[in-house]
Amino acid sequence: MEFDADLIACAQLVERGDPDRFAAIMAAPPCARAVLFPIYAFNIEVSRAPWVTQETMIAEMRLQWWRDALEEIRSGGPVRRHEVVTPLARVLDGQGAELLDALTEVRRWDIYRDPFGDMAHFRDYLAKTSGNLLLAAARALGPVPDAVVRDAGYALGVANWLRAVPVLEQAGRVPLIEGTADAVRDLAQEGLNSLAQARAGRKNIPAAARPAFLPMWQVGPILRMAVRDPARVADGTLELSPFRCRLGLMRTAITGRW
């Protein structure tokens, strides 16, 4: 797939909005990059839609615009011209569009300031955001075992969510059901358990789909850090050193192990 102006725009959007995923995609073969950049550019557009306005109705309309675009892709009819939607339509099938539609729908939580109702609500949110995103990306590269991908996506979602807690709190959101050290430690351990389950089935992921898992390179170290020192979550210091990030990504790209 040629890197046209749309794909370049998608890559630039990911580079600005999600540097970690950009680095991961750049470690993938060029043919995989052309598939992954539109999917992750879409994720950036949808994830920021609730945050660019204080007007809830406008935020709802922005998310609905993306749902309408995904319905066009799912139905196989004409698709609107857009620098992200156009290349996205080339890499998604109907099921992929449905996965991203569910992701977009659950992002409505981001518009409002209501807390999660319970842990089931919280887990569903991560499953439909991080889990659906990883599954859509992996499926676009090749057939994959859904359960393995969903376990990996949940672990990735927990790690990224814990890193985002201070920013979410500053924005007036209530990101955790319970913010005590024990509760944070338990959540991080839950992520590690999902990671272990995903790793147990890692051998069943075909080579073509493995580049979708490159963003997993930080998950284990981040979650183990949160288990050891839950205070890092509130302090906003749940981060790896730049050297460790480069080394971890390089190792994952070479070995396929995350």
C-alpha cells in the first residue's frame, strides 16, 4: 500500500497525539504501518472528540460523525472523503468497523463527569476501548485468536489508564472506582494477570499480525511498577526511562515477545 497524502497525515496525527504508539508502528514493517496508522489515527480523533469542547451536545455530535463514517465502511457503500476515514475504509472490514463503533459509543463516558458505576462498568470501558482497538488493528493484519488479543488489550488498557489518572483527575473526571493504594495495586495485578493469559496464547498469533502487538512493550514493566509502588499513579511518575523504552521496544520488535 502506497503512502499517499492521507496516510502521511494519519502518521503525523499519531506522531503528535500518541508518541508511544507512533514509535511502535515505526518499528513495524512498512506494509503493516500502512494498515496501523489509519486505525490509530482514528483512535486519536475519537478519543479527543469529547475533550475539545465544553458543550456536551457538540461532543456528542463529533462522536456521532465518526459512528456515521464507520457505518458507511461497515455497509460497504460510498464512504465520505476524509484524510482518516478514506484510508481507514481500505483496511477495515465490516467486523472491524463494528469493533471501532463500539469503541466510539463507549467514549461517550468521556463527555461527562460521572464516575464509573462499578468495576464491571470500568472493565467494560477498557474492553471496548483498548481491547477493541487492539483487536481491530490485529484483525486488519491477519486472523487472530480473539481471546488472546482481548486479554492483551485489557492489560494494555490498565497500564495506559493508570498512567493517565493524574491528567483525568485534573480534568475533573473520576478515573478509578477506588483510589487507595491497595485498590490501585489490585488493579495493576489484574492487568498483569490478563497479560499472563495473553502471553500463554501468544504462540497462536500469526506472524502477519504480530506488529499490532508492538505497543505492548511497556505493559509488563509499567504494571509491575504500579504493584510495587502504587503511589506512582497519583504522582504521575508511572513512566519508564527513555533508554529503557528504546531498549524494550527494540527487544519486542526483534523477538516478538512482549
